[in-house]
Amino acid sequence: MKAAPYEPLPERKTAILHFRVPASVAASLSQQISPAAGLKSANDVARALTMQALAERERHQQLGAFNVYNLDRYALFQGDASRVLANLPARTFKTCITSPPYWRQRNYGNHADQIGQETDPDQYINRLADIFMLVHRTLTNDGTLWVNIDDSYKNKELVGIPWRLALELKRRGWYWRAEIVWAKASTPEPVKDRPTRAHEAMLLFSKKPKYFYDYDAILEPHDSEWAVDCIRKAQASGLTERPRTNPFSKDKRAVNGMRGITRAEYGTLMNPNGKNRRDVWTINAEKFRGAHSAVMPVALADVCVKAGSAVGDVVLDPFAGTGTTGVAALANGRRFVGIELVPRFIRMAHGRLKESGQTSGNLPDEPRPKDGARR
Ligand SMILES: C[S@@+](CC[C@H](N)C(=O)[O-])C[C@H]1O[C@@H](n2cnc3c(N)ncnc32)[C@H](O)[C@@H]1O
């Protein structure tokens, strides 16, 4: 089924512009008068609040109308991740692959709901954990969450952000399955009292102890000559059965009076297509032309998409930025739902994804140059 193409709601022109608030209400609204923000009277404040509430209601109507079964390829929602997630249907997404704003590293444009600018790291961790609990509700029961996150320094001390987040998510019921090291080319740092950082974390969580994980889709090539030789010998001798003795226990073999096993027999224990993916991934950072200061490499998202979902599944990113997770999802035949606070970034994401198919959601379609983030 195809999603209805995105149609912006018609602009509202209402009589609200002219209404008057009674004196009793005006008194409480007057505290919010701010001539710099164009709010010169209590009537202005009342009008701004009413327009805000109407816009919010429209957003909710659009989200309520969203149905993932009608999703053809992807949908992008502009707004605060927690508000949007709270309105999305439960048990919908197979996997969530995301990179939230890192703590106190970048300002994406002084948006009121922006995450990452909290003065206290615990506040930041709590806000993120609250959002990931909303993600938890929207994941299928065999779903997974992949979080690419980096640490920050405070007063020359490493804060421990990835571990703090992981422990908080564990406390709230997630299963922490892996801490993957994303090894990347180092960015020069002006430090001489510690090694230069050249990695970030990719944390893998699952909703339940058993979950979807496509081991075969992300195998690594065998890198030892011995393993390659064992596989070759097994194939050459036509051996397919696993050895009856435990090949790794010399003692057990001795007790049972059995001989050691041959390379060909070892070869039957190995997957000819490769070995299980290790937890250090060396992937170079990418610079997406179009400028967002923290773009994830498509190759990083690609591994998570392949392991965390099957063709046709829906992949979620609540901090979508320029839509990198979506690019990897669509390239692998998955569908994608992205949420992003900053309209400028969501338009960039749409620019990258639109080649791949139809969209729905509340995508802003006219450029508004003034919503730019500070770089
Ligand atoms: C690290 S960037 C994500 C980059 C993305 N993975 C990419 O490759 O382009 C984090 C994003 O979270 C967005 N963001 C910050 N606070 C948000 C919120 N409350 N709700 C939704 N998005 C938010 C920022 O605008 C930023 O684009």
C-alpha cells in the first residue's frame, strides 16, 4: 500500500488576531510580555499561546493519522522526539538506530526542546533515558536499540556518558547487549596529558532477552590463515559433520581415549562465509555536503540496519538529523521513520531520502532561512 503524499495543512487565518482577554486573565499573562519577541501586550501573549496550542493540535492530528501499515518508504516528523514518540503507535519498529546530541558538545540552534545543553550530566541522561523509554514502547517485542554516543570532558575529567546512559537504561528495564567501539580516524586535539580520542561508543540494547539479530548479515571475513586453511580442507574432503569430540578440550579427548581432530574437522565448525562480527568497528567519519556538524557515516548505520532488521521492516531514528539512518535503511530495502527538532535538518534529510520514494509526516516544505543552527 502506498502512503498518501504529504500535503501541508492550509494556513489558518482566524479572528483570534482581534480578540481581547478579560482583565483577570491579562494580569497573569502580563508576566510573559516581551516586546523583543513581538509580545507587547497581554492580548499578544494570549494570541501567541493560542496559535501555539493550535499548531500542537494539528501536529497531533497528523501523528494520529499516521499508520505504519500504509508507509511506503519513509516518513519524517519535525518536532521534539518525546512529543512525537508519545503519539506514534506501539510495537511498530523493528529497530531504532540513533545518535542523540552529545552532552554539551554542539548547539543545534537554541531550540527550546533541544537536548544536550543541560548543565548537569544527570539531567541529560534522564532526559535521554525518558526518550528511550518512549522508544521502548514503539519497538516490536523482538526489537533493538542502537545508540551512537560519545563521552564529554568536564574539568579535565571524562564524564562517562555512554556508561551512565547504559546503566540508567539497564535500571529501567533494557537489556544491554553490547558496547561496540566505533574506531575512527582521530581529529587532532590540543592535549599532551592523555591519548587523543579516536573512538565513539555504539551501544546495543534489546527490549527482551531474545530478540531479532541477523548474525549472518554482518559476518566478518576470516582473517587467520589457519581458519581459512581449515575451511578449505573441510570443503576439499567433503566433510560436513561436526566432530564428535569437543575439539577445544584436550583432557576430555584423553579421558575418552579419542584422538585429536584434524584441520578439516575444525573446518566443519567454522562458517565458510565469515566469522561473527567483532565489537570493534573501524569506519571512517564522513562529511555530508550540506552541513550538519555531527553526521553519522552511512557505513556505521548500515551494519546496524542489517543486523537489526529484515527487508520491509520499519527502522526508527528519533534524532534523525540529516537522515543518515534513513539512507542506510532505504538502501537495504527497509522503511524508515525519522524525527528531528530542527526544520532545516529535516529538509536536508528529505533531500537525501526523496530520491528513494514517497514520504508522509509533517515535513516543512518551504525553506525558512532563519531557523539555522549555529555551527
Ligand atoms: C548527533 S545529531 C544526529 C545526526 C544524524 N545521525 C545524522 O547523521 O545526520 C543529533 C540531532 O538531534 C536533534 N535534536 C536535538 N534535540 C532534539 C529533540 N528534543 N527532539 C528531536 N531531535 C532533537 C538535533 O537537532 C540534531 O540534528
